[in-house]
Amino acid sequence: MKQRGLLADTLVIWSGEFGRTPFVQGKISDKQKFGRDHHPYAFTSWLAGGGIKAGHTHGETDDFGFNVTRDPVDPHDLQATIMHLLGIDHERFTFKFQGRHFRLTDVHGNVIHDLLS
């Protein structure tokens, strides 16, 4: 995409809603229960193109990858940033659910300007 100039106006996002704990659980002999658990407090997202600063790393965890130690990002912040890049005002964008209007970014979302080129 970069070679063909498509990243200038294409936003590429890879993300998940959780990471994995840095430690294993269970007995190694029990393959059904051995492994790492969901960890929603430290996870990875990759963004490229479409107004994102190239080569930038944002946020940091402790040496174990368990706790966020610098520049935490809430999912609402990520949503607000994506919507900003798409030209949508996240504070005005609402959806109706059970007769009430809700903001996708709730009242907590903030655009992460450090990610923008």
C-alpha cells in the first residue's frame, strides 16, 4: 500500500479487545487447562496510514507486560481517534438504543493527538 501511495488516505487497524497474561496457568500435563488467560488491561493495537504518525510507539507496560506504566489508552480514546481520522466528531456521533441516544465514545473518549501525523 505504501509503495502505491494508498496509505495516504487508507487507515489500517489491527487490534483486539484483550491481551494475554504474562504468566501461564494450570498444569503443563493438562493441555485442556494449561495456558495464559485473557488480560484486558494491557493489549496491542497497530494503526498505519490515514493520518497516523509512522513508526510511533505509544504507551508502555511494566517489565512483565502486566500493568500499563505510561500513556494508557482507553478503548473510548482509540475509538475517538479513529473517528477523528475519518472526519467524524465523536462528541456529536450518537446511536439510539432503547429510546436513548448514546455516544460510541461515552463521555470518556479523547482523541490521542500524539498518534496523529
